[in-house]
Amino acid sequence: MLNPSTALGGTWRTVKQFANAEALEELFTGQWQNRTSVPDDDRPCLDARRD
């Protein structure tokens, strides 16, 4: 029998996190949560063009 973490291509902690999550929002945590993106630098210009 395959190990679930091996079958899914992740670690056992990742599999456990997905299995124990009651809501999708619980999965959006970690180091990338507050990271800025490339469009954030140009946000004022993009908003002006959209308006």
C-alpha cells in the first residue's frame, strides 16, 4: 500500500494539514501570505487606467 504523502507528492505534515482543515481559509497560511506581488508596485497606475 502506498503512503498517502508519497502518492500526493508531499510530506506527511502537508497531507495532515489538508486532512484536518475544516475550511479552505485554514490552508492559506504561512510565509507567502503577506508577500507583495509584482502588480502591487503598479497598483495606482492600474487602478487609474481601469477607472
